[in-house]
Amino acid sequence: MSYELYIDDEYVAGMPVVNQAVRATAEEFKAKWIAAAVAGGHVDSGNFIGSINVRRANDKDYWVSATAGYSVPLEFGHFKVLWGRETSERVEGIHLLREIL
């Protein structure tokens, strides 16, 4: 006679030790993102790196996000604005996420 024990991903992801490791990984990614922004000289006001945070997504996952309103244009690039009007001059994004992933 044999006994089987089925352990699925949901069970493993809910284990405290796994949850702590996921949180630590999110915090490590946050630190890398901030370090890359500082190394790249993207800290004029500190608003961008101050907006990078780790928050709980659900009972098993964490989000690492930058909530500054200009986070997406900073990362991926945008058109230069002069006197309140968008010009045809493109400003290249910093692509920090690509570097640190």
C-alpha cells in the first residue's frame, strides 16, 4: 500500500519561509533599482527614488513600483517639452529595469 501527498504551488507559496524570501527578493530589487538610478545620475530631486516602494499584492506576492508620475517616460523615453508644447526631439529613456533584471 502507498500513500501520496500532493503539494501544489499555492501551498508552497503560502509557507512563511517562502513568503519571507519573496519579500526579501522584492526589497533587494528595490535596492538595485535605487542604486542604478543613483549611479546613472537620475536623482535631481530625489522624488523618483523616493517613490520606489515594495507593497503587498496579495497574500503571496509583492509589487515593486515607482509611483512618481513621470516614472514611465523616464524609463522608456519621451518627447521633449518646450514652453508647454511637445517637440519632435526624442529624449531617450534610462532603461534601468532592463539593466537590473
